[in-house]
Amino acid sequence: MNSEIFSNELKEKTNQIGIELNKSQINKFYNYMSLLLEWNEKINLTAITEPNEVILKHFVDSLTIFKYVEDNTKLIDVGTGAGFPGIPISILKENSKITLLDSLNKRISFLNEVVEELDLKNIETIHSRVEDFGNKERERFDIATSRAVAALNVLIEYLLPLVRVGGKCICMKGSNAEEEIQDAKKAIKILGGEIEKIEEIELPGSDIKRTIIIVRKVKETPKKYPRKAGLPSKEPIK
């Protein structure tokens, strides 16, 4: 896909979710896609490789949470993988500090190249298991977010310890998240959060449904959370 077709497609889709991109931002997204597809031939970053699909299912999908990210905020993207949603958010929120956390060093190498090539000065990358990082960097962030990493009752144990009291978790889930939400209510309460908002959306020009769950942190997370690496997924809070 050439840059002109890419630009038109990205602008059309982002306009439909209330976002207007400038030329510099569009160029960064185009270069990001080029790097993603190039690196994907060497390491497995994504099963989505058709440019229109990358635009919709990675870039636009990531930006559906843009309206929930305030300016000058400290945000961590947990289990970021190929950089979603953290890098798309960082392209638009240049005055915010974005931390990309992933447990696989190969992905961190890819992310570091993207950060350098796109000249994203507001990003740091961290190679770590989230449980280990959460115990070292408690309540450091205004926002913790994650896309397609774990069931909500597991995910919330990853995210809430990282967020300051008054901050929030933005959990990006697929359709039919109601059962996950019910299963996570006890964990959310124990870990110091409360559900503030649930938004169900449809990606523009498609029938792909998404659920965004906002969990506000109302009190400190007990010091025993997160538990040691592997335990949250093996023995979720129920």
C-alpha cells in the first residue's frame, strides 16, 4: 500500500472515531506499519499483515481509548507486544510519558527500533514480567492499559498495583465481556479498584465489537499483590 492510499484510509477511519491526524502523525503511522511488516518476517509480532487490517485492527483499535488518556499523563502499556495500544497513543500524546512493558526481549528490540525510527521521545521500553515490575514500581503511573493479554480477573492484578490512587486502568477487551466482568468483580474490589465505566463500541466500517472497561483506583493495593510471576494466571482471584 502506497503512502497516499494509506493516508486516506487512516484519516477516514480515525475521523469516524473523532480523531484528526496531521501529516507528521500519518507519516509516523505509515513508517510504523512498514517496520511492523518488515520485522514480522523475522519474528512473530502479529498475525495481521494486510495493510487495511493493520490500520483498522491495530491502529484505529488502539486509538479507541485515546479520549480516556489525559494530557501530561504517565501511562504504562502492559504486555505491549508489537506496541499496541502504547505507540499509537504516544504518537498523538507527545507530552505524555509512555512506558511499554513486555516479557519477550525480541519484541523489546523491535519496539526500540520503532521508537528510534519514529523519533518518539516520550517512550521508554522495559523488559520484564509484569508481576516483577509491579512489585518494584508500585503506584507509579496515572494509567495502566493492556490489550488482549489475560482474562480480566488476572489482568486487573497486573494493572492495579502499578496505578496511583485516583488513577485508572483501561482494559481493552473483545465483545461479550460481561462474563469476564462478573468474574473480576471480587478481584477489582480486593485490589483497590471500582468499575467506573464500560463502553461497548464497533470499529468503523466493520462489525468488529470491542469493550473498554475503565477501573478507577480508589485505595491502595494490598502489598501482597501482585503475587509472584505466574501465580495470577494459575490461581486467579475469585
